[in-house]
Amino acid sequence: MDKTRQKHGLIVVGLMLAAAALLALQGPLDIKGDSGVITALPDSVGSCTGIERFYCQTEICPNSMKSVTNAPPDKCPLCGGELASESLAMRLNLPGARIVSKYYTAPGGEDYNVWLVTSGAEQKGIHRPQQCLRAQGDVIENKRIVEIPLTGRNSLRAAFLDLRADGGSAMFAYWFVSGNRETPHHMKRLLFMSLDRLFHNTACPWTYVAIQTRGRDTPDECADKLSAFIADLYPLLTPGKRQTPLVNAAN
């Protein structure tokens, strides 16, 4: 980490600590309604078809970590346990969050796993994506911020991670959104949350949007296809909302 980034990180941490001290003197928080993002994923995105994802709720079952994406059975096909749309690990590591997910396949064979994780009043309802990825055995080989052109507004900035695991290579993209705020940076999201609590005594829900695809092509080709998928998905996440430039979208 260079000195400039380290300095910025220390400033953010200092502001958050100061905000936390002042928040202790305030009254009950005003909880806002939602983040402005849909609560259910669409059945299709562009030419891609979506399939519901289910996880076994029996901890020792392999399907507790790997989703069942065929027509939903009443019970887990491996152990007969109960199925849910979120894994046990998600429920334990993302307390108070609302989680929806779908698995999309394209005619060309590409696949995209999509998650929407919306926080409640607690900041710990969402955490750094890298924390979960490393915990499940993925190695992060590269990170970059990608600008994705969108119709009717400025480009979306999303974080792209190149992953390597036992199952091969993959690419993971994510960003955070709350109302007219967007950022691919976890620390900036935390700063926004702290400032909302400090100056407005409000807790605004945030949605963490994440997409993972297998790396069947070169990293650049995979990133281009993932960017095209996100460009098709984005307008569907906020249906009926005017697609104008968003505050902090370029930061």
C-alpha cells in the first residue's frame, strides 16, 4: 500500500471513530425503508435465463455450500434436509441481511451467479467481499475498478476480482448502492453510513450487488462479457427509476 492510500485509510478510520463516539450520545436511529434496489431478481437478463438457487440447511451436507439449481425439490436430493434460498454460512456471516440470488446461463454457455445482499440497521449486515471469498478457499490474484457504460447516465464503477480456486479460475464483480449513492469501495460505504448516523441520525439500508462467472476465456474477454451482463442487469435492479447520473458514482 503506498503512502497516499495509507493516509486516506487513516483519515477514514479516524472519522469513523469520531463519528462512533458522537453517535453514542444520540437517541434512537431513524431507520429508512429500503436501498432503492429490487427485492427479487428478474427471470431473465438480456439473453440469459435465470434459475433459482437453493441450499441445504444441514451443515454437514455438501449442498450446504453448493447450490441446488434444478427445479426446487421439497427436500435436499443428497440428505433430505430442508432447503432455503440462502446458505447457512450466509445467514451466520451476514446477520440481519436480506439475501436473494439467481443463477443465469447464456446461449453461448456463460454462467453468472448473482447475489443481492441488503443490510438492515447494522453495519455488520454487509462486509468486505474478500473476507468471504478467502474463507471459501478462493485466491484473489488481481483487483481493478472497471467502468461500465450505461444508457442515460454516467458509467457504473464496479470492482472486478480475478479468482483462482480448486475448481479453476473465475471472475467476481461487486458494488454497493443506497438510494442515489454508489461505490465499489467498502470503506467509502462505511463512511457514508457513519455520516448519515452522525449528521442525520438515520440508518440507510445498502445493497451489495455481486456477480461471479467462471473464467472460460482470457481475463480481458471474461471481463468484457461480465461487463455486458452487468449493463443488461443494472436497469432491471431499479425498475421505474429515472436513470440519471448518481451522486458519488464516479468516486
